[in-house]
Amino acid sequence: MASRHARCLAAVFEEPTRANIVWADVERMLVHYGAEIQERAGSAVAIELGHYVAVFHRPHPQKEAKRYAIRNLRDFLITAGLTPRNEDDP
């Protein structure tokens, strides 16, 4: 299962940014690496990883995240210290 999360993390960091990353897979990957996800109003979710918090909107009606959301997620993960190179030590 950990390899699935590692693949998802690597996909988030791919260039050019992919448009076929399923948001539910992203949430499972984040929880695996220690994030807490809190429901907010509407489709918003707050993601807390370490001492960092970011708010994202779940895509709907499609399952795949938009490219801009993946880029924003990538920036958040870099700030929080989670990248494919150091995934074992978030």
C-alpha cells in the first residue's frame, strides 16, 4: 500500500502537471503521510500537515483534481516538507 502512496506523491510532483490525479487518492496519500483532513463548508477541506494548514476544494462532479489544484498542493507539500525525496520523514 505504501508504494501506492509513493506513486501518488510522485505524480503530484510530475512536470508537466498531470490532470488525471484522483482527489480521493490524494487525500488517502496525505493521511498516510500524517495529514489531518477536516471538512469545511461545501466542498472545502482543510489539510493540516505538521504545523502547516491549507484549504482546498474537492473537485465535483468529476473525480480528478484540476491542474491548478495539483500545483497548489505541490507548493503546500514543499512548504510542509513532504516531497518524493523525503517521503519517509514528513
